[in-house]
Amino acid sequence: MTLRCREVPLLPGLDAIRLRGGESAGENPVRWPYVAENRSFKNWVKGGELVFVTGISRHRSPQNLAECLYEGKECNVSGLVVLTGDAYIGQLPNTLCRLADELAIPLFEQPYSLPMVEVTEAIGRAIVWSEHASIEHVDQPILADSAELLDAWIACRGNQSAMAEALDCHRNTIRNRMNQLSESLPGSGNTTEKFRTLLKAHLLLKP
């Protein structure tokens, strides 16, 4: 179970946040919230973040907000949230909403009256809860049988060639075993997400 962009306004206390564009990408998973203070944020994100643009410490023109969307798409962030109100960013331009549709990146509008600390706490709790919920559904025998492979992945930092050498098998065998493990988990997530769930469960539940 993963927190998705479209679910953010449904979280307790966040109903004032509205999805204004990029609805087609509403299934994007939210890895973590990130508040962007600099004009550019590409050097500070890893992908999957829900980026918040406040305009408090730096003026945000419509052109810069459009640049944020392009940059967010390039960096594979989950979505963009723009805070609006009389003090800083007055309103969200319709051209920006249309651009979000074109780029297929979720664009949200959040009123300044909604405290950021409440927003980030609600999203953080939802992410942690969803991760633990996923871990609880991991079949324990599967986890036990895959312990050697998961330990090798951690030791080799995901390098499949190094894993094959450590486990004395072919690289294709490693890839096939990883895919089989991922497919053994219930749910509709892709194999990469499922394998990450296995890794988290292995790290959290191992003696």
C-alpha cells in the first residue's frame, strides 16, 4: 500500500488542498514531502517527492512556477503543491494548470492559512503507515527463504553482478530470483516497489 498523489487531499485535515492540474498522473506515489526554498530544487530531490513551493523566501513569478513544473517533470517528482494567498503567490494561473495537464504532473493549490507543519506531518504519517501496512502483508516464509538474497543485495548495494559472484551463480539467476520474489507479494505495485517492500521488511523484522 502506497500513498498516491490523488489521496493527499483526502488525508485528515488536508481537504483544503485542491488538485488543479495533472489529474492523469494522480496515481504517482508520494515518497516524502519537500519544501523548496531555492529557485531551483533539482539538486535537492531524488525523485518521488511531493514538492511544496511557498514563495515566502523567494518571489515566484508565473514563469518561475512553470519552470518548477518542467523541473519537477525532469526530476521525476511526485507532484507540485503551490501555496496561494494575498501575501505571496496570489492565485494559480490557469495557464499553469493547463501546463500541468500537458506534462502529466499533479499540481495542487494549498491556502497559506493551512499550516505547513500540519500538512507535512499528515503526509509523513500516511507514508509511514502505508509502508508498515505493506510490510505486515509480507509472507514470513517467503521472507525467510529470501534472506540470503536480500543480504547480498544490501552488501552489494544492488549490483547484480557482484551479487551473482557472492552467491556463486549467474547474473540472470539473480535477476530472475528478484523478479520471482517481487511477484510473490500481493498487490498491484510494480516489481521495483515490491522488492523495496521486501528489503524494508527484511531490515525491520530480521533478528
